[in-house]
Amino acid sequence: MTPALNKPLPEIEALATGGVKFTPNAFLGQAVVLYFYPKDNTPGCTTEAMQFRDRHKDFVKAGAVVLGVSRDNMVSHDKFKQNLELPFELIADTEEKLCHMFGVVKNKIMYGKKVKGIERSTFLIDAQGILREEWRGIKVAGHVDEVLKAVKSLKKDAA
């Protein structure tokens, strides 16, 4: 079942680095920024991860948890996290459960061949587990600031 805006997330469980388990109820009381990216250690994904890293304190201050999601395995994620000193966890969605649930698996053309890939997308879940915002097919530049602004406006709406 695909999550719908302004509705609670469907039941799902995914494992992340640091032994963290992601479920719709695991982070109740905090907003969750779930960002999907194609692959560890690639230029765009590295830039995006570093931007989330550099603004991480601002996300925490705004009451949000940041989680990256890709189809890479835990070993790849641990290296990626260590190399970039990422202060947030990465979900290893090797079976593509979350990717399919959020509808981010797309047909892409790479070197003239059709391949299935992850469309760079971000989802914002509020402190009650409700999907509030989604950004699909995004460009890295300026995106993290836009997400942070949305997280901050969630707090204003709740106040």
C-alpha cells in the first residue's frame, strides 16, 4: 500500500545502520525525514548526504530524525556513513520493500539500457506518523533547505 498525503503510514519494518529498526510507530513524537537516494558513494548521493549531514543539528533542533534509504546493503551503508561521518542512520532496503511502498522505483535509461533505479525522493512524516510532504524526482541543490523549512513549519502548525 502506497502512503498517501495526510494519512498514517502503512505498517512496514526496515532495518538501518546502528541496529535501528524503522517502523511507522518507532519515531512517534518526532518528525521523520525519509530520503531515498540511488546509491552509496556516487557523486549526487554523496553531495545530498553531506548536505543532510551539514544541516543535521538544525533538523534535530526542529524535532526531526533524518533517515537515508537506498537498496545498498548494510556493509555498504556502514562504509558510506563512516567515510562521510554521517550523524544519521541509513536504511538498507535490499529487498526494495520501502522503495516499492513509496513508489520510488522507476525505469531509467543508463548508457542506453533500461534499468530499474531509485528516483531521488524525500518524504516528511509528522510526529503522529502522518505523511505530510513528499518531494519526488528532486535535484540535490537547495533541497535540504526546503525540507528543513517544511520540518520547521510542522512545528508551527502543531503549536
